Amino acid sequence: APSERGKIAYAEDEEEFVLRDACGVIGVVSASLQETDVPSLLCLGMVALQHRGQESAGMATTDGTTLNQHKGMGLVSNIFSETELQRLGGVAGIGHTRYSTAGVSELLNCQPFIVDSIHGRIALAHNGELVNAARLRKSVMSRGVGLTSQSDSELIVQLLTLKPKEEGEGSPDWPARIKSFMSQSLTSYSLVIMVGEEVYAVRDPFGNRPLCLGQLTSSSSNGHGDESASGWIVASESCSFLSMGASFLREVHPGEIVCLRKSGIKTMGMVDRPCAAGSNERRPPAFCIFEYVYFSRADTMHEGQQVYSARFRCGRRLAVEAPVVADIVSTVPESATPAAMGYADHLGLNYVEVLTKSRYVGRTFILPSMRLRKTGVTKKFGLLQENFRGKKVVLVDDSIVRGTTIGSIVRLLKSKGAKEVHVRVASPPLKYPCFMGINIPTHDELIANSKNAEQLAEALGADSLVYLSIDGLKSTIQSGVRVDRPTG
């Protein structure tokens, strides 16, 4: 069970039990070279996905013959100059914004990863974390293959170079190779893989990490039909499409392998989830609910619903479960803002901002060390004292992981004149590690394991603290799910 694995450190399997966080992946294939500047489009999309990772970024592009790449540490806007984008060129490309899913913060671990094979070069970018990475790493290295990084992504690329039994002689069968990899590791990954002028979009059978498809619209289009498409996009989140001049088509289904090529988008295969023990029924999908709670941008679509709407409904449910007499409702910006507005809406209270957020300080949960997280908290917010002085404040946060941010904010509000501060959390207590890509390195860092809600309120200096229940979160999110099932 996850809780047991979180308590035990197995040196042999250490990589499988180290928890980290989300990344963003994107791919573009041009249908009209005259109208599609692939590197610039990738750059725009990666900026829109920057909230998913701020340590490094990279892209690889191809003209069908030559594969070019550029990577760097830091933000997308600091890595890719206009000159560099012009040098990259190409008719197809993939990109990546990174926070460590496995491996340390070094240029060596930046993605996309590129490997030379007998059939040409393969480029891959990965969001997620392989739950059986240590075993797969041993398997690859036992065949005499050296690995140059600690990243799961390089491991996946090496596995794709292996010829599966289903493949005949001659040209490689990439869908068969991808299926072979998927059969060896069922979670957790969303992949973009570039071979030749094609990009494959791959989502693990449980659909744990997000991935969606979009269409670039020709400048001469009337807005109807595929014949007007100037290209095709795959990305971690649909929020990237608008800035790229693209429209949202659909999500990649769990277990689906999709090929993006000049002529369009085609499903190349599906890998089913295994059956539950003693049953003939497939196990259910396992989309990461933290995408709704925190990771994803509010304008992104998941499972047929916009993240903003899901968070707003969670706020309303929180107001049902944990009302309080107060003057105003506010938020810890920005992920929690829709939930705070939903809470205020249900109770008929005024939503008022009490904090301003610096746009130039990274998200503290995404920053890679505790020292940097603490620095980020103290520099991250300004106070709007006139809005809360002498008032009873409900402060809504999306989640409490370590308690670093919320404690500082409660103390600031109290010291500047708030009469009362009641904390409401739009997700349940986080007690157990996740082994599919969330940045929670140790069991002991989860504050909910050492303090219940009353104890935590006292430690933070809050007048009360209540979490949204597990049933409340699940039912609220599930009420908006609208998923189209694959037809083949």
C-alpha cells in the first residue's frame, strides 16, 4: 500500500519511492509549412505550460532529415531567443517544461531526450514518473546499455529502441514498440515522441497525467472542418492552445496511442488497464485529482470540464460542509481563487482580495528546496490591509502540504489587523505520498500526519481550520466529468 511504502526506504528501489512533481509536454506537426512556424509555436505553448515546471525547458525540431535541439535551465523566455528559434526551424517538434520527476536539477536531465537508433533519431518528452523505474533501469543496463542521466525519460527512449516480437523485418513499427513499453510500465506518463516528421502522443492506461489534442487553424480558414487545419498540437493542458492560435479537439484517452502527422491525427492503438484481482472488469481510470486542486491552470479542460468550474464547485461544497460567521471571504491566490469565490457565493458573503501576489516569484510548491520555498513565501505576497482590518476573514486555500505558506499568511493578516482568520481548505488532508509525480519527498513533511485540523489551526494562529472531505472532493469533481469513450 502507498502508506507503507512511504514509511520504508529501500535503498535498492530508492528511485521508485522518491516523489517529485509535474512537468509540461507539447508537440506540434505542421500541415502547412508556409503558415506554421513550429519553434515559435512550441515556445508560445511552453510559456503557457510554465506553471507545470520552472527548472528547465527544451525543444527538439526536425525538417524530416535533421533533428535540432536546444535546452537550458530556467524559464522558457530566458532560454529561447529569436535567433535560436530561427536556427531550430522544422516541420515538427516537441517541447518540455521541467520540474524534476526523477533526477536532480541539472542540464543533463533536461528534456526532450534524444537517442540515435538504427532507424534514426528518437526524441521524447515525458510528464509523470514510472512507478517501476528502478526495475526497468536494471533491465536496460543488464543488456549493456549505458544511461547518461537519472531521468525516467531517457529510460523510456532506450526501451523504445528495442524491437518487439510483433514487429516484422524492415521499417520499425513504432506503435508496436510503444505498446511494448506500455505493457512493461502501466503508470505514470504522458509522452510526446518524435520520429521522422511524426509525433506520437501517448497516455498511460490509467490516464494518470493529462494530455490533449488541438488543431491549428489556417489564416484563410472560415473556422469549419479539418481541411482548414495548418497543423496539429498535443499538450499537457488545453490552456496552451489559445496563445498558439489553436482550438481544442479532445483529450487523449487513457491507454491511447495517437499519431500526429501532416495529414492529420489518427489513433494507432489502445492498451487496456488490467482487470482487478478476481474480477473480469477492468480497473477504473486514475486521473490525478491534484490536477484539479492545484497543478492545472484554471482555463484548462479535463474530463470534459473546465478546471475553474470544478474548483468553484469545490468551494460551494466546502461552504456546505464548513460554514462560519464572517465578514468577508478571500483566497490564497491563485489556484484557490475559484474555490473562494464559490464559498462566498454559497454563503452570500462578499469575496474580497486581502493579498496581492508578485508575478515574478515562482510557485513555492514547485520550488525544489525548502530553503527556496521559505524565501518564496516571504517575498510572494503583499497585503491589502484596508480590505480586512477589523474584519472576520475566511481564507480559502487549495491545499496544505507542509503548512509553510498558510502559516505565514495567517500571522501576517493577524498582525495587520484582521479580527479573526478562519482557514478553509478546498481539498482533504494530504497524508500519504503519491508515487506518480507529486513533489512530496518524505512522509514526515506532510503536516496532516503530525497535526489534526484543530492542532494545525492552533499552530498557525488561525481561529479555525476545516478541510473539504474526501467524499466532498470526489463527488464534486465527478459531478462535472463528461468523458467521450474511444470508438477505436
